[in-house]
Amino acid sequence: MILECSQCRTRYLVPDTAVGAQGRTVRCANCKHSWFQAPPVGEALAAPMAVPEPSAPPPEPAPAPRVPEPVVPRTAMEAPRAQPAPRLYEDALADAGPDYDPFAPRPPFRPRKNPARKWTAAAIVAGVSMLLGLAAILYSGAPGIAAQLGLGIGGPVETPLLFSDKSVERKVMPNGSEALVVSGKVRNPTGDRQQVPDIRVELRNASDDLVYSWRITPENRQLAPNGLLDFTGAKVDVPANATVVQLSFASEIGG
């Protein structure tokens, strides 16, 4: 069957069994839009087939009787085996060579593991986890963390999209805190569908120093030709010395 995304009109060819008789929720790999896909008409109306019950397994055959091995009598002419003479410990060491270690572990014993190697691996895993956690905090736009640490959260990205109807307001919340509300529209002046990146909001002081920044994630990632997309973002208790608001389209972290 063919699935078509209602947002970006991307079409997918999938087998009928992927949706199932009850239908399921699917997601577009292009624009991340999700919707409920009903099952095909033929599959939804088909009655479930009866599954035959498994027949009982055949009985196992009885084991064959064990035949005792014949006992061969020892003849009187058979001579007893000669036992090797014991060797001295010094002679065994001389034959083993200069690299022989009499105290080395032997099977079933195992050589002792190095605990320092285990702690080194644990430290590496912990360091990687900390770096991933810091990257997630910066990407989510935690208030002022990137600016305080001197780290960027993505530079401007090249895109034909434009901002229009920009608005900046300071509103007092019921709890007494002050919120900075930034809103506007994203316009696509081209004749092609465009990908909408995150919107970066930068607050600067009178010396043009960056004092605060965060990201606004747009509701839709795809913008039709000559289309408009509204966006709104707000933060509470931003720095009081922020006097200039700058908007840009942000790239990935470190870009």
C-alpha cells in the first residue's frame, strides 16, 4: 500500500502487513508529522483464520537393551607395565629452559585480572556520558548556561527564509516575575518548499555583549512556497541589562 504524509506530501510504499488489521500510528521520516493510518479495506474485513491444534507427538521408541562388553582375561604371558622412574626437581627445571616459571598459573586457574584497566574503562564511559549530558543541556536552551560558560549554541545558518512582524514585550506574570515574550513570522519568499531551522534569540547589552540566548523550535519544519509561519517564545527573569534583541536561524551545536 502507499502512505502519503498530509503535511509535506511525501509518499511511502510499504507492505500491507506493516499497518495491520487494526491500523496503527505512523510518522513521516521527512517532516516528523504523525497520523493514524487505517488498515487496507481487504485486510480489515478479512476474518481471522482458524489455527489447527498441534497433534500429539509420537511416542519415543524404547531404548535398546545394553549389551555388556566382553571381559578379556589377562594371560599369564602378559608382562606388567614398567613405571617411569621419578625425576629430580632440579632436572625438570633444567629441561624446561630458562623462561620456565614454576609459579605461573596453570589450568583450571586463570591469570589475575588487572583492576586498573577496569577503572580506566569506567572513567572513559563516565566522561563520555558527561559530555553527552552537557550537549543535551545546551541544545535544549537552558537559561544562560551556554552564555555563562562561553559556549555557542550554533551559529547562523544560510537560508532564504526571512523574519517579519517581529515583536518584543515584557510582561509581568501573576507571581510577580517578568517574562520577555518574542514573537513574529517566518516568511518563505521563494517558490520552493524550505526547511525551517530553529530560531535563535540573542539578548545583548549596550556594549553589544551577549548576555542571554535561547532557541525557539518552530511548530512546523516545512514551509510552503511564499508561506508564513508564526513563532512565539518567552523566558522569565532575563538579565535586566539586556537592551537589544537579535533573531537568527541557528545551525546545529558547534556549527
